[in-house]
Amino acid sequence: MTTNIDDRVLALAGLLQALTQVRRIADTGQFESRQVETALDSVLRIDAADTEAIYGSTGNLRNGMRLLRDYLAHGNKDEALGRLVLAVLQLERRFVRNRDMTSQVQQGLRKLGTPGTGQGGTDPARIEQLARLYADTISTLRPRVMVQGNPHYLGQAGVVAEIRALLLAALRSAVLWRQLGGSLWDFVFQRRAMAAALDARLD
């Protein structure tokens, strides 16, 4: 994979898009099927040829790219989303340092197959499998990623499974971002370059 800023903004867009759906599910119990499918399919594309292929196409990340461009232009308006992003980026650091866990997660994902081989990304059974993998591995890392929302929905097993599966997808994007050379310094020194890359993708 190349490590240019264009690829890194795609990974960040994938992260934002997944966590936006986490916020939506936690608050309303509903989600955007296409965006969730993009996120969950990306988890299973372990050996994709390039960054765009991980998400199927650039078009699948338009919402995430708009969110990122808006953040770069106007700052963080959604504090809860900002906290989730920071929590997942911190989780990524703990996750990649745990070699046994990264190996266990990779093995678990390979057993689930790749997108297009059987169940779709939003199939309840596939969501449950991804959620169980997250619960058995990543959720044991401390501190946990805490998701706030409507208690009515957060008390439902199906909603919890959707959130866990999407957190796994968000972590996948965070890992990818780091692999592509991303760091928090990007938001200080690469802000204009990221905005330009996003403008080129969205125009």
C-alpha cells in the first residue's frame, strides 16, 4: 500500500463513518444500511490490493469524507463523536501492541470469509459473529470504549451487537490509518493537505 495523504484521509473517513453509525444506533436504534455494510465489509478485506478496495469504492465513503472535511474546516461540533474517535485511536495503540490478540482477531476474521461469500455485511448473523469476536478479544482491553446513548436501545442485545461490530470496523480503519503513516500530528501539520485531498475526492 502507498502511504500518501490521499490514502490516509480515506482511512480516517472510514473511521468517522463507522463511529457516526455507532452514535446513530446508540441514540435511535437505527442505522444507514449502506454505510454499515461498507464498514463491516472493510473488516473482512484483510488482503485488499489498496486502500480504496478495502472500502469497496471511494463513493462508499462520501459521508465520512464530508464529515472529515467539515471537521477540518470548522472543528469538532459533536463532542460525543470526538470522544469516540479519540477512544478508538487510543484503543488502536493498545491493540497493536498485543501481538497475541491481533493474531487472534485476524484468525477470527479469516474464518468468517470475505464480503460476497455468503452473508451480507448487515446480515444479523454476520453482525453477531463480528460482535462476538470483538467481545471476546478487544473489549477485554482497558479502558474500554464507552458508548453513550438512549438506555432503551443500549439495553437491547441486537443494538449492542451492532455497536460492537461497528467498533471493530472503526478499529480496523484506525489500524489502517497508522499503517499508512498516520499520526495525530496530521491534524496539526497536514490539515491543508488533507482538506485538499478531500476536496479532490468530493468534487
